[in-house]
Amino acid sequence: CIRDRYQRRVRERSVSFATDEPMLATLLTVWYARLQSFFSGVSQCTAADVLMRDAESGEVCVRADTLLIDVRPERERLVATVRGALSSVDEIPATNEHRVCALFCTAGVRSLHAARALRAARPELRVVNVVDGILGVCAAYPNGDAPLVDAHGRQTRTVHCYSATWNSLRAPYVGVYD
């Protein structure tokens, strides 16, 4: 099994998540395939799919046809969130027929659970899960121009990345965790 081989290599300290990208990509592909079968019916997208560069200002922003929702706990959102993202599914307007509700967390697992629950509670909504989460936002904009803001609305490059295991961020981004 790929996971067992990878865990053995980690124990032997011959590989880490940060240095063995092909193995990590393979592991994540297998993992997401299993998750997808468990959470069938939830559409998937990437962070790059829900963001765009504004033609006039040149700034990266959320697409006009998308309502982005950060489902992470408040302590994680206080470090950084995507500019314009809602902080709860409760903030989704009652009349939201034409916009896609894209839910994100750190790396797509918690938002997958939330997307499934939201589809069940509000079947009229077009719900998608951002599979690469806020880490994917950083990966999509490696020069540091991701639309991340801290609790005061100031641009930041520091991101709460859930745990050391998920800290795949590269400079200029900095990952923090509890």
C-alpha cells in the first residue's frame, strides 16, 4: 500500500512531506479518491478555480460568480483568510441561486464534510468543495500575491496550516499551527 510505504519512509527519516513532492502528490491523489467515493455528490474544484486576477487593478480576488466560505475555526481564520470570504455557512444569503458556494478549509477535508452537510440542508444551492483549501490559494500564487488578510483586514502571508504535517507552505508564505 502506498500509505504504508510512505509512512515507513517517514519513520526512517528518508522522506518528509516537504521534500518528497511526487510521493505526497500520489498519496494525496489516493486519499482524495477515497474521500470522493465516501462523499459522493459533492463537486470539487481548486483554489485557482475560484480566484481570478482583476483586469483593472491586477489584484487577485474571488470570482464574481462565486461565494467563498471559510469553514475553519475562528482561531485559524484570525491568522489569515481569503479577502471577501464569508466566515460561516449561516452567512449565505437566502437568495443565492446564481452563485456557486465554494467551501474551503486548510486542505479540503473539513470543507468536504461541511459541503456535504450544506447540500443536505440547502439542496437548492450549488455547493463545491475547494480540495486544496487555503494551502492551494498560496500554491496558486507563489509570489506572495494571494488575497490573504488577517483579522484586521491587512494583507498577510502568514497562514494557519492546521498542523506541522500540513505545513507545505513555501516562502514567502509562513505556516503557523497550534
